[in-house]
Amino acid sequence: MTDDIGSRLRHAIACARAGGDLTLEHFRPGVFEAERKSDGSPVTVADRGCETLIRSMIREAFPDDGMLGEEFGDEAGSSGYRWIVDPIDGTFSFVHGVPLYTTLIGIERIEDGVVVAGVARAPALDEMVYAHLGGGAWHVVGSGDPVRARVTETASLAAATVSTTSLDYWDDAQHWVAVDEACAHTRCWPDAYAVMLVATGRCDGVLESNLHAWDIAPFGPILSEAGGRATDWRGRTTVDTTTLIASNGAIHDELLAMTGRFAG
């Protein structure tokens, strides 16, 4: 790992901890008051506060880096790196007091569009997965030591458990019915937390649609370093997409065969 990537990953971990801890100041059982953005999705003072804090921490440590965040958009940089931030992935879970929301940070190398490092933290569970290309993926729970994150060894879709957040995000619910019929089990574990489950060997695959760059940015390095794969429904490894397959790798081609039909 080059020092410029290593120092950024270490700072991303600190940002995910600090930003996630800020969300916990607002998180509680019951329904949290939320506004609606123009696309109908909820946003809270916690989303904005978390992203504001993370941006300020990035700006202080790496003032020449670019930034893209869900709440405050794109800021150009000159260093060749861009941070992609989702302060609360799973705001719907957050506002209903469900602890399966996450803070996501990806670090993109602009010259080739490759996300070289990423962090996903579930603040209410005090659980985190992080990785950089070539350095392995690591799972931390609470104050415990990092342990290697590894995907399952499930060899076929017929034996696999595959998750999606909700049929609300599928343009054609019959496509999910086809996935359900092809798998051993399906679940609706929500949002990016389900991808953390894949990276740590607790689920075999995740299919999502209607996404943005900040929803998926950390998962390229995290899944590849954990032994799996993360692509869009056409097999591309870009953040400039609206779909995601996250898998243990062994079932990825089977899922691609299905989503290739869905995507036309």
C-alpha cells in the first residue's frame, strides 16, 4: 500500500468513527423527525451533521482532495483522489430506530476511476469493515482487534442466501421473484449493512438497484479483498452506475446472467 493510500484509509476509518458517533447522538428507538428531499427520500439533521463533520475532517487532513457526498454534492480537488461519502446509508432504518444503518466512505483514484480503499461502519452496532486494494479486508466489532473479513464458500446460487433492501427499489418486482426462485433463501436485510454481511461471511449475495455512487463506493475494495466481487448488473466495476451485485464471487456469474436479462 502506498503511503498516500494508507494515510487516507487510516483517516477514513477515523472519519467513519467520528461521523457515525455523531449520528448516535440523534439515534433512538421510535420515529425520528425527517424531511423529504426532492426525490422523496428522507433526510435528517443527523445526515447533514455527519457529512459536515466528515467533510471538515477530510478538508483539514487532505485539503487538495475532491469530495462527493449525498447531502452536499461534489467539490473538485487537484490531488488525484476523491472521497465519496454517504453519512447515513439507510436513513429509513435510522428514522425508525432500526440499528442497521451505515456510514460509508470510499476513496477513488481519479485517473482510472478505481476506488482504492473503503470503509463501512454500522454505528449503532459498533461494527466496521474496511479495506484497501492489496491489503486485505478487515472486520472490527466494538473495541476488539481487527480480524480478516472473508466471504462464504457457497458454490452455487441454488445453495445461496441472497438479500435486497426492499421491493420498493425494484422497477419490476417479477425480477426479484425470479431471483427468489433461483436461490435457496432470500432476505430483505437492508441497505449497505447487507453488503457488510456478504464481506464477513454471513450472506452470499446482495442485489440492489436505483443507487448512487455514494451507496456503493466502498464495496469494490472491501469485497475484492474479502474474496468476493462487486459489480453493477452488467458486470462493470464503476461507481458511475445505479445497480449493484455484491457476492462471494462463486455465485457472481450466475447472478450476472440473471441481471443481464433484467437490464435488457
